[in-house]
Amino acid sequence: MTTKKTAGRGRPRSFDVDQAIDVAQRLFVEHGYDGVGVADIGRALGITPPSFYNAFGSKAALFDRVLDRYSATSFMPEILDQPGSSTDAIERALLEAAHRYALCDGVSGCLVLDGARNSQDSEAVALTARRKAQSRAMFAARIAQDLPDKADRLAAIALVALNGLSSSARDGASEADLSAFARAFSKAYRLEAEG
């Protein structure tokens, strides 16, 4: 879908909304929600702030769309649906997160976990909190398949580990270090699950 907007006086500018969401996602991943202004997004897209607001309504509304797309491409559902115990699934999820969260092409960490960390914008914080709750529920549902009495607590513990992986990746931890943590944590997690 292509949207045409007028950039003040002069000829109309065209931009692709899907491409705009991709560009915004990259900016939010690299700089966090508070580190990206409407002017930054407009410059990256080649549009003016009025055109931005006409297309997206607000920065938070664009962030919501970015989070929707980001969540829809998550590797977690596929990892959790593979055969094996829930402890196997959590270990796979952590090891895959260690691989994907490591710095690659200027991008590191998880947008849902870190995109609005320490943000002063309550709407952005609420948008990520909703998706974190959805992730926790997804983990709890998988864990409940074989450990129903421990599902909520173990899901919370697993999400703490994911938060640690994401923030460590954003702080520059290598994939090797993240993977070593994921393996060590998985051993402790397995003991907790089986205890």
C-alpha cells in the first residue's frame, strides 16, 4: 500500500506505509522509544511532521503498529511448539534468544523487552507491557502442559532470563556470552522445574 501525502508546498511525496513501519522498527530497536523523535522518523522517511501525523496519528500509534509486526514475526511460538518437555522448550527459547538478541547489523536485544525500557511515555510503556503479558501467558500455557502447578512461576522466571539476555545484548554482550548464560540458566531452571 502506498500513501501519498503532501509535504507542505511543492509536489506530493509518496511513501510506502509498510516500508515506513520497517524503518521505524529499525529506529526504535536501535535507539529505544524515547530516543526516536517524530522529526527523526520523518527524516528517515523523507516526510514532514504533518505528513507523519496524517499517516500514523502519533508516535505511540506507530510504535503500536511496529510492535504488532515485530510480535507477529516472533520465533517463540514455533520454538515452544516443538516436541519435548516444557523445560526443553524453555532451554531452546533461551538459546535461540541468545543467538537472535546478539548484536547483528547494528541491532541487538528485543524490541518488546527493551524498546520502552525507562521510557517517560506511559502509553509506550503500556504497549510493551501488554505484549510482555502476552509472552508470559504463552510461556505459562506451554509450561502448564506438563507442570500446571508451577506454570505461572516458571514463566515469570523464564521471562526474567529473557529480559537479562536482551538488556545484556544491548549493553554489548557477545553471542558466546549470551549463549553461555542461556545454558547455565537452563540447568538451574531445570532443577527448579523438577524440584
